[in-house]
Amino acid sequence: MFPVVLHDDKATQMSVVAYALAEVCRIAPEEAVRLMLLVHNEGKAEVACYTSADEAERVVAQMHFHGIDATVAVTQ
């Protein structure tokens, strides 16, 4: 599995993060807001998990396009 982690950067508006989560990860707006607040309050959070490394990297690239700091977490 390839988890996508968002990192709080204090620069990107929270509304942009929620919008990007809803659009890129194709989740409900309410869930996107919940995840955005988790990232904001915890400093980072796993927001999605994919079975393909390519899909996870595609999501990370789209988050970067929106100015959001995201990575694919290393799992064992």
C-alpha cells in the first residue's frame, strides 16, 4: 500500500486544501474538511492510500500543483 501524507505548511489556505482533497482524492466535501483540519491540527496526516505507487505519486503531484506539501509515506 502507498499512503499519501499531507503536511501543514502554514501558507496554503485551508479552503484550498479542502478543495484539493475533495477534487484530487474524490472524497466528500465534509470528509475533505475533516482531513484538512486533522492536517492543520496535527501537522501532518495520512489522507489517502493507494495500491499503486504510480497512483499515489499522481495524487502527490496534483497536490503539489495546488501548492500543498504532500509525500508518499514509506511503508514496510
